[in-house]
Amino acid sequence: MNHPRAASEPASIAVYICTYKRNDKLRRLLDSFHTAAKHAGQRCRVGIVVVDDNVDGRAKQVVTDFPHEFELGLHYRHTGSGNISIARNTGLEAGLEIADWVGMVDDDEVVVPSWFDAFFDVQRRTGADAVTGPVYIRYPEDAPQWLSDQPFAQIGAPPVHADGEQVPVCSTGNSMIRAQFLLDHPDIRFREDLGTIGGEDMVFYMTAMAAGMDARHSTGGIAYGVEGPERATWAYQLRSAFWMGNTEYVTNIESGQTGPGRLVLRGGRRLVEYGSRPFIRLSKGESPQFRFALAMSARAAGMMIGPLGVRISHH
């Protein structure tokens, strides 16, 4: 169980990682966390929880073979559910048993060496209940040129915030939350009915914000999303944008942020904006960026079909 920590004691944090068919990327992420833990030194005590959502439990071997240790241990949980909310909730509950803070990072990322320092710098300066950092996308070196020539990395990217600035929502791909807040709000967990279609992450944090959680941004708490070759294709980018738009609709509806009509209007405005964007750019002598415009139009369409009851699975 979680216990109050004396002011003189170092912070304790358990980072959970939900993983699915990404053993190589999981190893790379664990290596980056080991480096970050060493960089933090005596400032914080670190534990890692790997939640294996593979039916065959293939990630267990990664945990068993990992050559380094964490002060609070490297823990393994197996769900194999195919439902990301079940996996996330398993990670949360495991983290609550280990530390005063629960961290969340996706299995296809790596964190910078100063990750723990940057997060706790902001937390101690602001007294926040949660801290979140940016996730920057990196594509493979042999990825098509249009991926870097056009702003695909901006699709789904969060707004830019100053260090320590209060934010309206956090990213489950790069954040930490006070364990006591979760213990005080046992009803705030990831919704299993959203675990196969997406939106469970934003709904979780929006619900926490509505319950009074103070969340802040850390500019230095950076994670890099390392995209594999399977994501460096036009088909993937188009489908991903369509899913993001659909998920944005679900998130806003389920969290009560706005109604279907306004979301359809929002999608319509985006469709007009990005449909005309290539021609406006051409009139200025700039590259039309047709692929990016089509991807963003697909995102708008994904939002606009939400009222029809269409829900796109993220797998």
C-alpha cells in the first residue's frame, strides 16, 4: 500500500508500460529508463511495471532477461486481454502498491536521461498532482521523404506549453500522477468499454481534471516515439488520422466536453480548411503537401461520422 513520505525522503515512482507485440521496442525503452534512473541518482527511487497484453505472454522473457536492476524492482503482470484499459488499470494498481507516484509511457518510446529530474523539478516547484511531457515522433532513416517534408509528426501532437504551465489534459504516453490522488478517487480508472476503440486515455485524464487534479507541463520530460517501418506508409498514416478523428469525437462525447452537433461542425470546418490548403499553398508558390492535407481531411471525416455510431478500433 501507499504510505505518506517524509519531506526528507527521495520521491518514489513506479512507471508502468503496457506492451503488445513490441519486445524489441520494450527492451529499448527499459534501457532508456535504466539510464534515466541512474541520471536521477538519489533524487528518486524507481520501479518499473511491465504489463504484458500479449495472449502468449511473450514480454515476460524481456523482463526475465533484462540485465539491469531498478531500486523498487522490475515487475511483470500478464493480462492478454486485447483491451488497453484492462492493461492500463492493471498497471495503475500495481504502481499504487509500489510508490508515491505512478508513471505512464508507451512501449514504442524512449525517454531522455533527464526524464525523472525534469518531471520532479516541475512537480516540486508547482505542487502538481500530475506532470506530463511532450512526445516527439521519430521516423526510420529509410522512411519515405514525404513523411519528413510534410508535417505528419504534427498530427495528434499536443499544444505547446511553457515549463510548469497548467494543462487541461495529460498524455498517458508520457506522464506521472500522484498515487494518493488515485487512492482518493478509486472511481477514476480507465474505462473498459473504450479499451478497444480508443479515447480511454483522454477520458481518464479529463475525468481526473474535473475532480480537481492539478496537472502541469514539463518541457524537459521528453519521450520520443520511435516509429517502425510499418507506420511509414501512406495507408497507415491515412488510417491513423481517420482513427484519431473518430477517437476525438468519442473522447469529447464521453467526457461531456461538447455535443455531437458542434463536433460535426468542427469536423466540417477542418474539412474545408484542409481541402483548400494545397491550393492556398500553391498560390503562394509553396509545396501543396497533398498527402498531409488528405490525412487531415481523413481525420475530419473520422470525427464527422461519430454521430452515426461508427467506432474505429485502434488495432
